Amino acid sequence: MKASAAYLLTALLSVTQARAECVEGTREEISPGYTVEHKCDIYRQGDISNGINSATDCAALARDAGVSVSTYHAPTKRCIVGREDGKDLPRAGTIYMQKVVEEVEDPFAVEEDVEDPFALDCEGEKADCLLREANLKVELATAQAQLIASEAESTTGKADSALIKDMLAANCPSQHSKYGIVAGKEYKFWCTRYHDPSSPKEKHPNVNTMEACVKLCTARSWCTYALHGAFQTNCQLYDRKVSHTTSPGHTDNMWNCAVKK
């Protein structure tokens, strides 16, 4: 197997290992009175902290803030302390931790009819669908990576090498405030910092990587900058004039930004 294909498979294994750390339904006691239950491949919007070494440390931040939900992303060591009004959204590779409310059983309670424990309400069905969607996206990315690796073995491997180079050039958070060349065009990248997100000229859903979003911008002469969701697969392209030397004014975990030089 050529070196480029080996690198791609190594990256794929890293993603798989990070995702395998989450076991659905696992309970963990963070401290007496604060136990969390794990869910996989979903996160709640909230306040982000970087450089957090473990899911346990992430849950402890939520506990200290008096919050019941936190999310940990091992590959980026990123923790989100969920807001009460934050939305739950799908994201492969995350560990969603919710405080378990321990109910004290009443020994004198009158026994009621036993309900179906597997019945889902509307919210439960929605969460179940989002989880299946996230799992399918991971399976699709795995299949695509395997196909690229297979093609690299039977050809010169140049296309595979170029793809890996473009993905590294557009990678967040390692490329934050740095320049990188993607598909022959130079951009400056900003991770979780971005310019005005309103009124995009084009919107593209289901764009899985920053590299793919930037290539859409490169293919359009009018495109001056692109936004790609930090935790979602949306790509937005803009034609308003923005200098690549100007630091973006928005800072949160919603978007990563690439400005054409």
C-alpha cells in the first residue's frame, strides 16, 4: 500500500478509535450526587472550552457550572457546557453526558399499569433518527475512505496524495490564522472565528469537510470567503469584499472560515 493511502487509513483509524470511546448508556459518577449517562454522536450547543483532557473533566466543568448536560470531543480535546436553551444536534465522535436524576421510590405508591418501556414519544423518535443519521454519515465516510485507498493502490496515488494535502491545508484547529493552498488557490483559515454569516450567495448542505467547502469557493470566481460548520455539514459561500488580513469579528463554535487571498 502506498504511503499516501497508509496516512489516510491511519487518520480513519484515529476517528474510529475516538468514536469507540463512547459506549451508549454508560453511567459515570463524577462526584457524589453528580452521575452522568453517556450518549454517542450527539452534542448540545453551549459554551466551549479547549484543552480538556477527558470526558470526566468535561462533565466536572458542567457540574461546577450547575449545568446538567455537557459534550466532549476527544480528537480536538474540546468540551461544550450545554445551555438550557441549546439545541441537541448530531456530530460523529462526540460523547454527550447528561446528569442522571435519581428518583426516590415511594414504598406506599399505588402500582399503575405497566407501560411499554420501548415506546418512543416524538422527541425520542427525533433523537433516534438523528443518531441513526450520524452513524450512517460515519459509515459513508468510512466507505469513501476505503474506496480512495483502494484506488490509490491501483493507480499512481497522485490524486490521493493531493486530497490529503488539501485536507491538511484546510484542517481546523491546526490551521487557525494560517495560510494554506487548496486546489491551487491560497486561503487564510480561521477556526471558530468568522466574518458576517448573513445573506450567503450560495448554501450547500451535506458538505462533510472544510476542504470540500473551500473547493466549492475556489470553483467560483466571485467567491471571496466560505463558512463551514464546526459541528455540522453546512457550507456557505459569500461574494462581499473581505481582506484576508482582517481578523473576523464573530467568535463561537458555530463556523470555521476561509478567506480567499
